[in-house]
Amino acid sequence: MNDFTANNRELLHLIDEWEPKLSGLSEEVIINRRNKQNRTIKQIIGHMIDSASNNTHRIIHLQYQPNPLIFPDYANLGNNDRWIAIQNYQEENWKNLVQLWKYSNIHIAHVIDNVDMDKLDNEWISALNESISLKIMITNYLRHFKLHLSEIIELIGEK
């Protein structure tokens, strides 16, 4: 148990809540409705998978690499849209995509549960030259996850 137990519980609860919702969405809804960034629900879920993957790698690197860490930044400077396009999430099998989203996020919760608390002040330098501590990065992950769920809520017309 660590300082992030409550965040992880909420993350895992949201995964359990959202997996059936996502799985039940129609093809029309997941491929045609677009958010303010011109992303479909399939592309938002793909971006969330990329986020889980990249943040998992950062969390691990921040625990053993020299501090501060210079690590590729996929999210800034338009790179996240490149990741979405290169992986062509729009054409990915929806059932597989939802499962990858689910298990990528279950895994990051496991990684967070096992973080070395002595490394929380280690920093990563973003592409925007910002210093971000491991603690802040982990804390912000749930906020980022919920932000994208709120975009999906808007697109499916849920209140």
C-alpha cells in the first residue's frame, strides 16, 4: 500500500464501470462522433492506451535512470496525434481496443502500487522543458484519464 492507493482504487473502479459501456457503443458512435480535437471515440481510447503505455515507461525509468530524466515526450508538440495516426486506431477492432485499454490501465495501477516511495521527487523533463516529478506525474494520471472519459461522455450524449 502506498500514497496512491485511493487514486488506483478510483482508476480500477472507472475501468470496471466503463468497460461494458465502451463495449456496448455502436459502430456509428465510435467512428463518427468527434471531439474538439477532431478525435473519434476509437481514437480517444487509442490515445488513452498510448498514455498508459508511455506513463508506465516513464514511471519505471524515473526509478532507476539518472535524475532528471530526459525521456521522449509523445504528448506535446503534436506527437500524440502522430501516435494515433501511425497506429490507425480508427481501423482497430473495437473489442480488442477496449480490452487493450482495460488491461493497459490495470497494469499501470499495478506499477503505481509498486513505486519506490524514495523516488517520488525524481523528475522528468518534458518536451516543453518542464520538470515533472514522479509524484506529480502519477497523481495527474487519474485526472488525465477522467478528462478523456468526460470527452467520451459528451460524445455519447450521457449526462
